[in-house]
Amino acid sequence: MAVPQIIPDKVPKHIAIIMDGNGRWAKQKGMPRVLGHRSGVKSVREVTEAAAQVGVEYLTLYAFSTENWNRPPAEVTALMSLLVETIKGEIRDLNKNGVRLLAIGDIEALPAGTYKALMDGIEKTKNNTRISLVLALNYSAKWEILHATRMLATQAAAGTLNPADIDEAAFENVLSTKGIPDPELLIRTSGETRISNFLLWQIAYAELYFTPVFWPDFGKEELLEAISDYQNRERRFGKTSEQLG
Ligand code: IPE
Ligand code: IPE
Ligand code: MG
């Protein structure tokens, strides 16, 4: 396949990815699911570097949903250990490559070891400016929206916020993505065409891209292909095509 041509000034500032298909990738090879997750780490590395190279500023990766707690305990434990191991092992390269680590989701409710490794990774990479890698961990969009609503309601009840002042900006200010622009492009791998409780508020106008490729097989070329597809779309935001002319 020819390398997709990317138009430099039309690269999305923010790409969000639902990394899916690790288990099926492993199963296909007769391996345990956990090896699929391990292989997925290589894709995270490759895609982060490729995104930075073309000028993407924020890359958000759905790594663990609140619903994923319902998986067999051994898989959950393996995923949490993999996270700790990966974050600890990558800090040096993240710094070398200018990657700032951020997290969204109910991260305080993660197991103590995972939380600690994550906070350490965030702290040690906080001055990097080439790209921000946002990990969605123990994340669900409904959780995030309820949490934001509760914060605003608390302020209103305390008399520090006038309900009439609750606009989009005020709401976004209490989301866990505060300060991060909305993703222009959302990618899901593995052929599933659903959102699975990811960034419901933030993807209101995102372009959606679905690929059958399993996450461990998704790399630089697949990312560029998705960006190229995005660049060929007309984003109308309610206007007519003629108005955009
Ligand atoms: C995505 O791969 C990783 C996580 C959800 C943690 P899956 O583990 O969902 O892989 P499939 O969908 O079972 O193939
Ligand atoms: C979504 O993938 C969550 C992550 C990628 C972390 P799942 O594989 O858990 O989604 P469903 O349950 O098939 O929708
Ligand atoms: Mg899945």
C-alpha cells in the first residue's frame, strides 16, 4: 500500500482511539488474551510517535473502561500490572520523545499501585510539549458527565454558581478533559462500530473512523490512512456545502 499523503495544515489537533481487538488478535494466534494486551503496547508506542511526527497535539487512548471491571479478575489484574509496568518502563522514552502523559477518568479509584505509577508518570513528563498522550483509565463518559453535573450542582447549592451561567464552557470546565480541545477524529479498531461509553460530550462533532484491523496490528501506516480519510471529509457543522466553498 502506498504511504497515504497527509496535508500538513489539515492534521487533527486531537485524535481519540478506542483500542480494541487485543483479545481476538491473541485468540486468532492461539495465544492467551493477555498476550494480545502486551502486543498492544507496541502499537501505543508506534502510534504515539507517528501522531507526534505529523503534528497531532493530543492523542487520547481508551485503555480501560469502568465496564472493563466486569472482565475475569485475572484479566483485570493482568491489565493493571501491564499498565504499571508500561508506565514505569516508558518514562525515559516519553521524556526523550517529548511526550506529556495525562489521564482522564476516575483515576483515584484505580488500585493504589496503578494510581501511584500513573501519577508518577504524569509528574515526570509534565514539562514535555511535543504531544500529550491522554490515557482514559477507569473512564466512562456517563461517569464523567454525572461527575461534572454533581460538581456544578454543588456549586449552585452553595450559592457560588448561578444556574443561568451554566453554559458549554462552564460544563467543559468540570469535565476531566478540561483544557483539552475536542477530538476532531475518533478511531475504533477491531471492526466494532460502537462508542462503548467513550467521550460522549467531546465527540459531538468528531469524524468517526472504523477499521477492522485489531489494535496490535494498528501502526503508523494505519494511523496515516485514518488521517488521510479524515482529510477527505467535508466538515459542515450544520452549514451547507456551498457555504463552505
Ligand atoms: C481492547 O481489547 C483492550 C481493552 C478493552 C482493555 P479487548 O480486550 O477488548 O479485545 P477483544 O475485543 O476482546 O478482542
Ligand atoms: C472499549 O472496549 C474499552 C476500551 C477499549 C478500553 P471493549 O472491548 O471493552 O468494548 P465493548 O464492551 O466490546 O463495547
Ligand atoms: Mg473489546
